[in-house]
Amino acid sequence: MKKFLLSAVGLVALGMAAPASAADLAARPYTKAPPPMISPVYDWTGFYIGANGGWGQSRNCWGIVPVAGAVIPDGCSDRSGGLIGGQIGYRWQANQFVFGLEAQGDWADLHGSRVSIFNPAFTLGTKTDGIGLFTGQLGYAWNNVLLYVKGGAAVTSNRYDISTTLGGIGLASASSTRWGGTVGVGLEYGFAPNWSIGAEYDHLFMGDANNSFSVANPIVAGALNRISQDVDMVTLRINYRFGGYGAPARY
């Protein structure tokens, strides 16, 4: 009986000690879950500078403007060649809309010649060696992809020559800087911090103008030549934008 009582007392003592031991344990620390990451939003705002190169085609139609009488058509020709140059501009973004201003200049190698329809004894040569664009832009951005349209003023540097068809002897020449308008469309992709690449198409409406040559017009004495011009350009572009890659990540 005595052993039974001692055993019962021992069990009761152990039962009382167990809760006390559990109470002495430190509380489990609470760890807050990290906030979810939100990807950076590309921001097209800022100054940029870049380079471009590609292909161009110029279409010219000649006409003879005599001292008296209507303009006499003398045929049209297309000439194509390479372009290389650069651009500088500024863009600012409001929500997904992007607005911009840009100046672009390209050296061109668009030259060709053809025999005069009015007088086949003469060959007419045309060369465009410089193109400039001064445009505004309106675009829509899907994060780091930008689709835009552009429009504004255009300028071309040209040289016109008249030579003999037989022997190619130069007889007269004229230089002309022409102003007109341009419209275009482009797609640009931001591929790395501050860098973007793109492709662009532009059409230049240069109108027509009367040109006087260095000597009396050998085709028709005393006449001027009215020359019209339209230009198409397709270029690949790369730009460096000053500023960060995009807006910082938001939490």
C-alpha cells in the first residue's frame, strides 16, 4: 500500500511539472511574408540620341518650262540607294501615350540618269546626297514596345545635270535645296537599360520647283526645267536614352 501511494504521488508531481516546462518555452517568432514584386514599368520619357541606316528611293519628273507656253513633260525616273545618319530628340510619356520631337539627318546616295524624251540627244541626271527631317511624334506604348506616327518638315539636297547622250559630255548643272513635308510610322523596342532599336518608314512630299542651270538650257534655249520629287525611306534605328531603364519597381 505504501508503494502504491508513493507511485501515485510521483505521477501527480510529473503531471504538474509538464505544463510548467511548456510555459517556460520561448514563443515561436512571427515572420512577415515578403511583399510581392512588381515588374518595372518602362518609361520612354527623356532625351535620346541615335544612329540609323537603310534604303531610300527618289522619284523625279522633269518638265520643260519655255519662255512662253505650257510646261512640256519630259518623263519620270526612279532612283534608289543607301542612307546613313543620325537622330536626336525628346519624348515624354503620359500613361500609355508618348509624345516626341525629333531632328534627323542622313547622307544619301540616290542617283540616276535617263535619256530625255523631248530630245534624246540629251541625258538628264539627278542626285540626292542629303535628307533632313524635323518632326513631331505621337505614339502608344505597351511597356517597352512603342508604336508611333510622325509628321513634319523635310529638306533634300539635290544636283541636276544635263549631258550629251553620245559621249556623256556635261553641258549644264544646277544645285537645289528643297523643302517639303513628311509623314511616317515606326516601331521601337527597348531591349536593355537605356537602349532601344526600331524600324521606320517615311514618305517625303517635296513638290515641284523650277530650276535654272549654270548655262542656258541646252535642250530648249532660255527654258527652265520644272522638277518634281517624292522620296521613300526605310531605316533601321538604334537609340540611347538618357535616364533610367524605366520607372522603379513598386511594392
